[in-house]
Amino acid sequence: MSQTETITGDFAPRGEAAAGSARLSVVHPPSLATVIELGQRPLILGRKASEPNGQAIAHQTMSRRHLEIRWDAGVRRHFVIDLGSHNGSTLNGRAVGETPRPLDDNAVLRLGDVFLVYERADQRVNDDPTVDRAAIPGEALSICSLRERVGRIARDLSPALIIGESGAGKERIAAEIHRLSARRGPLVTVNCAALSPTLIESQLFGHVRGAFTGASQAQAGFFRAADRGTLFLDEIGELPLDLQPKLLRALESGEVTAVGASERRIVDVRVIAATNRELALEVEEGRFRRDLHARLALWIVDVPSLARRRADLIAWIDRLAARWAEERGLPRPPAIEFAPPAVEVLMLARWPDNLRGLNRLVHELAHLAGSGPLRDDALPAWLLAGGDRREVVAPAGVLPRRGSSARSVEPSPGRLTTPVPPAGRRPTRDELLATLERVAWSVRAAAREYERDRKQIKRWIAMYEIVVPGHSEGDGGDLDET
């Protein structure tokens, strides 16, 4: 993977981006990996953007002056405008034209076949060099901010609550907080959802011999096992309501009472809890104690989902592929390469399973590493099916030019990407029609997607008697010249 270059030109002076951080990360092709810091001054992106406020991205699918980024001080947001580029621009899969389009955090821009991610943080982000980047890898702003917060939290021994979606990596965060805290005792990890409902109290606090049927010997319990260390309570939202007061008492007093015992034992334990539930909502609905929530949430660590760190997605695929090979005793494989249509699918997916979903993808595609760029029809069906997509994917090839009547055509809500037939097979009428609708009737885009000459696309249109908007029946016309 290429090393990422950070550029801070005149378009990012004095940290002007609303007293926070704003930047663009070029994520594909990997050889162009660049981070462009943004400010309030306009920025022109293009293949040969030579003006003082220009940033050149040397790729053949980009126009000399492709896209402009402007800052609106009134609404304190960046906007994008296509500058009449030959191959077009999209924002989150929708065509960008002359009308300014606002940028939101983690927006995905496609300029020709170059993909960029826009990131914005309200506060200036300062990474923490003491945090192990192997434990919390990534260069996305949200990850830099996460490392900064982990470093601060580790220095305080108060309870902490880690929140985040399933598969986001909460256990790794807890382990790094424990490591940085320099506590001499162990890190004891407990999955509250896996505890036995009838034995959960004794599992947490221990029991004496004979405390209940089957208690043939005393057990210390997880709290005492974590003495002078850290107790990580994963899935804390699954803890039974009737046991929550006892956990609160242990947190507040630093003492635990084993089941069947009368005396309390002092423990020196830092508690870190984690959940993928909305605990505040659980509190309001009476499923979680308000006082326990307040005690656990002295520190809150919000682990960003994969959709909130899209700038790291391609790098994570490389990282997981290397891990896949290492686990099997194989040499490090070549990178899994993706063609632009496949990159668009990956970048716009919702990834509800987060890193677990990405790991699943790598396991399915690892054997194709080194076989050349994979098209979107090589991606697994569960990703192409649409249930894991964030937005409708617009043109998979070249996009409508500024000024084209096709520019305003929006994809139908819910339309899914139609797999392209294998090379050499002619598409059916329905396949061709779906592709033309998806690429806003751009023959150039359809030709790129089918890897055929534009004349061949027009012959298919005539053969299937497809009526093109604004043209006579069966006439492909000069679609890309109007």
C-alpha cells in the first residue's frame, strides 16, 4: 500500500475550517493516496490544476480542472461544483453539476475513476502518539480523535463506557486503555450476554463452598480475578436488571461480597463496560438503571462504525488480507485490487457488521488476490444484493458531463446495481436498459461498463428498439454529444 502524503497548501491556512479539521483523502487508486487539508479558500481539483488554489491529481480519467470545493461561511460548510469535467463527478453516488452540493462528514466523491473521502471534525484533532497504532489502526479523522480520547481516558482510573456498533472493535479499545493505564493486574474480559442467568452473580462476585447446589469449592469470581487490573464487561446492556444494584455497589464501594459469604472483600478494579445498545434509551424505558449508567459513563468512548471511517476502508482490506494469510502460515499476498465500479460499491456500502463484514469479504476474495482488478460482479451476492448498501449507486463508469440533459436524471429509489455480463456475452434487453437508466443514458458510461466500443452500445440500443429519452425509437443518437 502506498504511503499517504499530506498536503497543506494556501487553501488551508491557519486551520480556517471553522476552528476544526476538514480534509479530503484520496483513497483510490492507492498509488495516489493523498490527504488534502481544507480551509476557507476555494480549491480546484484536476489532472493539471495549476492555479494557486489548485491541487493536481495525476490520473487520466480526471479533467484538467475537474471539481471546485468552496467554503460557505454563512452555513459553515464546504460545497462542491463540477467544472464541466469530461468524465463527471459524483457525491455519494449522485451526479454533481453546476449547482453547489454540500459535503457531509464521510461523503464519498468520485472524480472520473478517482475516489476521495471528505472528513470534517468540529474540533481540531490531535492524535496521541502513545496509543499503539497496531491496536487502533487507521488514519481517518474519527480514528485519530479516538486515539486521542483513549490516551486521555487511560490516565484516569474512573469507569468508562465504550459504545459502538457490533464488530466495530470495542474489545481492542478496552485492551489498549488497560495497557496504557499501566495497571499491574490482568485484563479480565467478561461477555455479559454469555453468563448463565442462574450463576451470573457468583461468576461476577464469587461464591463460597456450599453456597448453592453444585458449589463444591469456592470461586473468587471475575472481580477478584481482576484485582489491581481491569475488568471489561462487554455487552453490559444484557446484564439482568436485578443484578445491576450489586454491580453499582461494587463500583461505588470497591468491595464485593461472594455468594454465601457475610464479609466483604476489598478489590482494586477499574471497570470498563461496552455495549452496542442505546443505553440512554434503555434507561428511559426502564431496562437499565439510571444510577448505574451514570456511574459507568464517567468516560464515554464512541468507537466509529466503518461507515464513519470510510477513508480507511481500502487500507483495512489490505490489513485483513495480510492477517488472513498470516493465520494460515502463507506468505503475504498481493493486494486485492478493485476496478472502479467495485470500489464504488465498497465505498457506498453501509457495512452493518463493520470490520466483521469486511473480514468476511476478505475471506471470500483472498484467493483472487493478484488476479487483477475485480469488477463489481466479482463481489459476493450479499454485498451486491442491496441490503448492505448505504445509497443508490450512480454511474459505474463515466458520468454525465455538466450541461448534459441527462445530468438531472436521478436513479430510481432503491434501484440496485445490475451485474454486468461476463466479457463476450451480450447483455439482455433488460440488462442493457437497467444499465442505461443507472448511468443516466450515457453511452460513454455504458461502453466503459461493458468494456465495449460506443458504437456497439448504440447497435444494441437499435437492435432492442430501446427508446432513449429525447430521441426517436431505436436511435442511440449522439447521446454523449448533446
